[in-house]
Amino acid sequence: MTEPGGCVHWPPGGGIASDPAFIDKLQDVSPDRVGDLLVDSEAAGSRIVRRLMDEWADGTNRFERPGESLFAAWVVGRLVGVCGLNVDPYAGDDRVGRVRHLYVLTSFRGRGVGRQLVLRVIDSAGGRFDRLRLRTSSEAAARLYTAMGFRADDEGSTCTHVLELRRRSR
């Protein structure tokens, strides 16, 4: 049974969940896995999924360093979104993380999938990172990040939003 406004879906490993999506780590960024995201993003004029795939293929970013992860959102066994967490390459501080490659299929936007992905990134960052940074040119994404507690940061060219994480004992 779902909460009002929720949807039933089947996670890749089976079972039923009632949140808008099932969020799990993504270990494969092959075209057969993320093909729907690639087609959708390019049709929308975005290269975000193409960059994710290119960086994965050439090994420049496989989300392998300590604290890094790439998350996937699944609805009824279909990959509908991705969002990653890296050590921020622009910060010069390995306690600063970077939210990367948030993309949700156009037909699944407005259902809380992007919010779930970002919440998973924030949760994963806790204890490893003191701050999260990101860069977006999308007004809709900027609104999402601001609503989730990120503050706009127009002081530098490498990020547009910052979230200070509560320090947890190490």
C-alpha cells in the first residue's frame, strides 16, 4: 500500500516500496543501463548524462574515491534518475564534496525523485564531508537545492550552491 500521492514500484532486487523511487548505488554506466536517460537529456538540450557516460568510459570519474558514490533512482525496475557525490576537484580540500550529474527523466520530474536522490547524497556525505558544493544553470534545479537547504553562492565560478553539513564525530 502506498502513502497518498505515492506510487508502488519494484526495486531491482525485488520487493515493493512506496516512496516515489527506490534509490540505490549504480555500479554500471553503460549505454544499455543509462540509455533512456541519455536520450531524454539530449532531447532536452542537456549534456549532463553524456558527460557522466564519457567520464565513466575514460576513467576520469567512476565515483571510486573514499566517500564518493553514484546513486540511481528506480521506478518499476526502470532507471529514472541519477545523482553523484565526488570529492570536489575545485575546492582543494578533501572534506568538501560535490553533487554531480543530477538528472531525472523529464516524465518523472515533479514527483520527488530528484529530492530523494539529493537526500541520499547528503546522507552519504555525512561524516565524510563538511560541506557540499555544486554548480547548476537550471532554475528548477536551483529552486530544488535552495529548498533543501543549500545557499546560493555567487562568490566563485566553480559553484553556485553550498550546503554546510553538521559536523559528526569521526
